[in-house]
Amino acid sequence: MMYQLPTQDITYQEHPVQYSYTPSTGIEEIDIRIMWDSVLSNWIKKRLNIPFYHNLICFINTDLSSILSDLETKSETLRIEEPMIHRSQKTISEEEIAIEMLRHDFIVKMPPKKRYKIQVHVKSLRKGEPRLIESNEFLVTE
Amino acid sequence: MKEYPWYKVVGGKELFQGDIISSCPLILPPPMIKDEIKVDVIEYDVIVMSQSCDLIQKKLSLVLVCPIWELSEFENKNPSYKDPKMKEGLRRGHLPGYHLLNKCEIEKFETDYLVVDFRSVYSVPFDFLTELSRKRNKRLRLLPPYREHLSQAFARFFMRVGLPIDIPPFK
């Protein structure tokens, strides 16, 4: 089973997706590559939203903030209300996030809320047996 | 988007994926099993990861749960996450192993943003967890499509494959 790259749904002739992902590598490296793939994918999507005349914009003396304000990257979690970035501040770019994530150790080992010991009397010790489940049709509604 | 709330408060012992159980005790077995043993018990706030259909049909004897943390606790443990860029990475789903859930603003059930830790997965006996849920009375339930999004993030984390020997790069 292989990790489904988030960039694979992007096809754009002028900007072919090039990534160095290989299926055989260490988990830590995969994690870093997943982060980069995710960042790259969002960046490419953002590029795709820029109209063709965008290259001409550099020749025009204009305030880009008013034109590009709607080019924010769309992600699946974008609708989480965001107090982390104040509206008055500049939106954090994908590149900035990636650099920051690679600078820090992003794994957090959280301790349990509570830890205690209990005395247990072992009643029996037996080998587990497979539990057979019959499939049938059902519908989950809530 | 009031019509798509993230959470609702539920009661009873019927479990669904996305149910949040507070202070769920988890038993850590010792390396040797004898007649009388002392075992460590740890408690986490957990979110149910097993599929709702399996839970309703009682097709599981063990329920998969993952610990959850308030984002503020997470930040205190690893101050890197105090940086908005790290939090943004978390929010945008760039960090495998963690998944960010929205704040809950339901009265008496308010929470900060919640971080689900996919690296610590526990299984809890089904009967034990349903009884615990019943005793806890009211609890929060993550609602669709956010719980499917959580499930997808877990699948994406779990399906990673690391191989010991790399194919040398072509030059």
C-alpha cells in the first residue's frame, strides 16, 4: 500500500508536478515529504487560480493586495474559524509554514491526564480465538 | 455555516465514531502475567475512531480510540506550537499524526481547539466503553462531515509505508 500523494490530482502542462517521493524510505522522511507534498499541492492549486494575464501585472503599477486578496489557498480545514491569524495580519504562506515545521520537532508526546496503579487478580489465561462476523446489509442513519 | 455544526451533545450508551469520552481509563499490561499483578492505568480524554456502522451493529469487541488534547495543553507541552505558523500547519493538515478539530461553543460543553493524536491508538473493550459512556451521561459527538474528515486523516496517517532499504536515486 502506498501513500496517495495529494499532488497527483494536479495536471498542468506548464508546471508539471515533480516530487522526489520514493516508496522506499524511512517514516520520518515520509512525514517530511508529506508535509512538503501538501504544501506544494496547495501552492500549485493557488497558482492555477491566477489568471493568464497575471504575468502582465508586474508591468502595471497597481496595488496587488486588492487584486490578489481572493487567492487564499483552499484547504479542507479552511472553515475552522481562525483566531490564530488576525485579520489585520498577512496570511501565513505555505512556504513559511513548511520552513517553520522543518525547523521544529513537531512530534508531541503528551502525558496521560492521570496515572495510577491497580491490583489485578488474573482469573484465567487463554489463547484468543478469531471472532467471526457475518456481513449483512445495514444502513446507518442519525 | 450554522447548518453544519461541528458538534452536538448526546447521551446514552450508543457509540458513534467521533464520540468524545472524557477521562477514559486504559490499562497497560505488565510484561509478565501472574495470578496477582499490579497494572498501570492511564486516563486520557479520547475520541472514538472505529466506524459507526461497526459500532451500531456490535461487530467489534474492541473499540479504537485516540487521545485528544486542548490546543493550549499541546502548546504548553511543545512550545513550537505557540508559533502561529506551526498552528497553521496543523490547521491545514500538513502534520501527519495530528488532526485539529474546531472549538466547541455549546453551553456547558465549551472546549478549546482539540488536537487528535493518531500516534497513540488504544483499543477499549466495547462493553466497557458503552457502560462508561452511559455513566458519563452527556458527551460531545463530532458530526459529519467533520468526523469523516477525521477518519480520512487517520487513514492517511496509518497507510504510510517506510521501507528499510531505499532504491538508489538515478543520476
